[in-house]
Amino acid sequence: MSASGLPFDDFRALLNNLPGPDSAQLAAARERDAQLTKPAGALGRLEEIAFWLAAWSGRPPQINRPLVAVFAGNHGVTRQGVTPFPASVTKQMVDNFAAGGAAINQICIAHDLGLKVFDLALDMPTQDITEEAALDERACAATMAFGMEAIAGGTDLLCIGEMGIGNTTIAAAIFHALYGGSAADWVGPGTGSEGEVLARKVAAVEKAVALHRGHLDDPLEVLRRLGGREVAAMAGAILAARVERVPVIIDGYVATAAAAILHAANAQALDHCLIGHVSAEPGHMKVVERLGKTPLLALGMRLGEGTGAALAAGVVKAAALCHSGMATFAEAGVSGKA
């Protein structure tokens, strides 16, 4: 990535100087795990999660202030008839979150997770990506910076989610730009697109990527030209979490688009992240594999809202508690391996 002297330069500098894992905490977690009252490896991936928490939080595995951050944005591309729902539903769902009536509210209650919802100028949709860039560089950088504030207040596990009518079209365009193939490889039903609506969605992705083709060798340009405010904010939040040593759980198809931008800029940018679940959106698993990740859950979900990440947070919390709360062989008076 070359410097431009423009607002993205600060993010390029961060992406080129990411902190690595805490090797001392990782070694300490492995040493404790070897002494716990269980056969080695018996908790499978829960043990790996505990090690991951230690390495990327810089402390023994524990979760005290988990947060689900849901970013909401609207998109000019909805004018192309790519979704069966009107853009007004985004604001209506944000109101539903505030009233406690959405699925994410119930999952947060079940797993004792904090929830913050960020309204990203819903009355000002981004530009239609089939006609022009979604955002200019300054606006995109400012939205990334806003997303970085999601971890303010001391959260120690960040779950990334989104809400935005039309944003699976945006995500598909990002993946098509990053990974090639055909638009149809990345376009799925989203909120229920089928028939002519689905065909318009594929056409919109094809047209958008073709329009911006000469500028898509820079991941941050992919973000501003084809992305949306919620995607930019999620990218900023993930990046800030890395700098501040906050482990991250990424939700589904759209949230993974934000992560993919960072990964394209630096292949180590997501080492502090887990993929919470594999979405029912057809292209999601293909992206997850490109990112070198294995989802924690596969529940056939495609709702967004951070729901898959929040459910996965329950698993991560259990992994931390098993590591910190389980007795050692010596503490429990249990005989170890002969």
C-alpha cells in the first residue's frame, strides 16, 4: 500500500505496525492447561480458545466486559431494486434494538453481553456503487475512526455485527473485487432476494465492480468505493481492538466483508479474531476459508445483527471459565497421568 498523503495514511500506518501476540501469556496458559483436571486436549477447541484469549488479551484468559457492537448503515444501491425490503427498515430495526425486541437483544440477555447500537447517518445513504464511489476518502476514514470508538469503556471481548438493508449486495461486491470469480459466485439471497430481485442484485454487483475496476488494487479503496458506513466502522473497530489487545468475534457475511478488507491489507490483521459462525449466505464459507479461519458455530443463520458472534461469545466465555476456574490435579487431589 503506497502513501497518498490523504486520510487513509493513518490506517495504512496502523495496518503496517500491528502488535503481535503475548508469547509469555500464551506460554503461561499452556502450562496451566497441562495441570488441569482433564486429559490433555480433552476440551478440544475450548483449549485453543483459551490460548487465543491469553495471547491476544495479554493476560490470563478471562472475560469480564463482553460487548456486542452493531453498526447500522443505509445504501444508495437499494435504488437498483436489489432487496425486497425498503431502506426504511434499517431505522425501524435500530428502533427495535433500542426497545429490546430483536433477536440480538435476547441472545445478549442469555449470555450476559453488553450491547451498543451505532446509527451511522441512516438518513444519508451512501452513494449508489453502480454509479459512483460509496464514500469519499475523508468520509470513509472518519467512519472508520468512529468505529474505533466502539471499544471505549474497557470491553475485553468485542463481537462485531451490523444492520443495513442492501448490505449483502455491498458485501458481495467487496468479495467479488477482492477475490475475483463472477458476481454470481458471491451474491446470495440476503433478506430474501429471489427471482428478478436476485438477478438485479447480481447485475448491480457486476456493474459496480466493473465501474471501479481501475482502483481495486488497494483494499482501502475497495472499502470506500464499494463498502458502506457500517462496513467501514466495523473495519475500524476490528483494527482498534487489535491495537488495544481486545479479542474479537466476527459475525456473518457482511461483518466478514469488513474483516476481509483488513486481511487483504495485512494477512496477519485478523489473528486476534475468531469467526463466530458460518452464515447460510452461500459465499460466506468460501470467504472464511480464504481468511484461514474455522467458524465456531454452524446454525444455518443469516440474520446479521451480531447474532452469530453473540452466540459464539457464550462458547468463548465458557472456554475462559474452564481455564480459569477448573482445579489443577494438585488442588483437587486427583492423581495425574502415571
